[in-house]
Amino acid sequence: MEHKECKKHNKGGRPKKGATEKLSYRIGVKMAATDYFCLLTQAHDAGTSPSEFMRECFRNGHVRERLSEEHVGYIRQLCGMANNLNQLARKANTGGFHDEQRNCKVAVARIHELLTKIGI
């Protein structure tokens, strides 16, 4: 009778995984050499395997959409305005701010308008 009771106890070993925990799907991904070595480096730095690193990226990461042509144009305009604002600041430092005050206010207003169009 004692022998039968021993068989009911835990036999040892790892418990079975549930259906949601099993890794049953495989996806092949082609990478350039630089991307592959970048993945290996990041996985090594994180202390995980490349597969586990990619799974964590899928779970917790997000992919941003590429910039539209409209947004690229806005960014170009912002770069130009930043250049103009730097030039105005240089003039203000050399010749006094009172002469360039209006130009600075106009530049700041245009920059604010573009930032609201972009959504920042």
C-alpha cells in the first residue's frame, strides 16, 4: 500500500507548458550582415539569445511608420527656419536685440505653426 502512495507524488521533471507558452511557430527572417551582427551584439549585451531578444522586441517594442513626404517637407522647412533663427540671434548679439525683435517673433510663430502641423 505504501508503494502505491509513492507513485501519486510528484515524479519530478519540468512541468508541461500550456498552449500559450509553447513556441510552435517559426518565422524565417533574412538580414544583411550588418543587421545580423547588430542583433548578435545587442542580444549578447542583454544576456539573452538572439531569438529571445527578438521575441522581447516584438512584445515590448514598437515600429514607427516612415515619415510621409509632407512631414519631410516640414522638417526641411524647420531646418531652414532654425538656420534663420541662428542668424537672427547672431545679429541680435552684435547689433542689439531691438532691431531684430520683430523678425525673431515671426520666425518663432512660423516654427510653432509647423510643429503643430507635424503633431509635435
